Amino acid sequence: MATIEVRRRHSLSTEEARKRAEELAKSLEGKLGLEWHWEGDRLVFEAPGGAAKGTKGAVHVTTDEVCVEIDLPFFLRMVKGKVESKVREKLDRLL
């Protein structure tokens, strides 16, 4: 079960939604040391080190929705609200 789940509907093409999900992953790659890859229509990510160490999740892209699921390690759950707020803000800008 994900610690954080944020869903946003979109009216973009699936390809454009995938592109924007990738932009989100790339922006976090440098900041948090995330590693990511595509598995079908899911962008899967994890942070093997750095400030977000142990964080895992996925971005599911469908024809009309993007869903971000993040599983925070225990020691980062105290900042869950802040992380969720940032994810919502980023998705609102990207979609």
C-alpha cells in the first residue's frame, strides 16, 4: 500500500502524458537521486541513496489519468504532508 497516492485527470494524448511524467521524474532525479525506468505505462522509481533513501513508487499513465504512488520509508513519513503537497503542485503544473 502506498503512503501517498495522488490522481489527476488529463486531456492530453497518452504520449504527451508519458512525456510529462518523465519530466517529473527527471526533475526529481537530480534533486533526490531517484533512479527510474518505464515498465509499460508505469514509470517506476526508487531512491537507493541520498535524502530520499528507501523511497519507492510509480507513476501510472492512462489515456485520461495520471496516478502517482509513493511509498515513503518510516523515517520520512513525518514529512508525508509536505511531500504530498509538492507532488500535487507539480502535477497541477505539468498537466
